[in-house]
Amino acid sequence: MSATVSIPSLVLLLLATLISVGRARLDGIRPNLANGMACLGLGMIGDNLLAHLGVIHFQPSDTLLPAPGWILCLWFCFGLWLKLLFGWFISSYPKALLGFSLGGAAAYWAGERLGSLSLPPEKHALVWVGLEWAVAGLVLCRLSRISLFQDSQHEPA
């Protein structure tokens, strides 16, 4: 793996971001932007903490943080699609806890298999990643009940 990002990867990342932002505009920018920023914040805290603790390893970062820009962009895009794709999971705390912990661990396991990051088995990395995602799921479930994160059709009167 190299420390540089290939041009096709940058094009795909830019395309995914533009599609995500366009989708967010269709449903109302305020709640989707709030979700995107919340996920970006959770990802920055969680992934940088796990990287600092040596639980996950990324290639040398193109940001000032241990987590590279591409994964932060993915967290932001995940937030833009949160209600459309994962609304069922954030509808209750048990669903968020189970779905996000298993789904997050599976996503990082797949990322390791694709060569995007490494998860040292001696650190029980998948357990820690699952815990990170469980916390993120619970926070997002809670935030989904706050008016800033709801579209105008579902805001309390």
C-alpha cells in the first residue's frame, strides 16, 4: 500500500460526495447536513482514538489526524444517507446497538481485506471497532430524536 491516493480513487470519492450532497439537498439540507456533521465528528473521535491506541492502523494520513481524509469523507457521506438507508436501525436503541456494532465491525473487516487499513488481532481490534460503532449508533439514535436532526415534516409542533 502506498501513502498516496490514486486519481481513480479521488474521482470515485468526489463522485460519491457529490451524489451524497445532491441527495441531501432533495430531502432538506438542514437535517442531512446535521447528520453528516454528527457522523464526521463521531468518526473523527472514534477512528482517531482507535488509531492513537494502535487498535487500527491506516496508511500515513493526508490530514493532521491519524485517520486519513478518505475515511472522514466516508463518515460524512454515511451521515448524509443515514435516515434513508439506516432509519430502521436508529429507530430504537437495541436496533442501533446491534446493527451498528455488527455492521461497523464487518465494514472495517472488509476494509482490512481490501487493504485500506489493518486491524492487529492481538489488540482485539474488531471488538473495539464494534464498540466504537455501537456508541456511534446509540448517539445517532439519540440525535435522531432532536429537532435539528429531523426534517420539517417530522418536527414537533
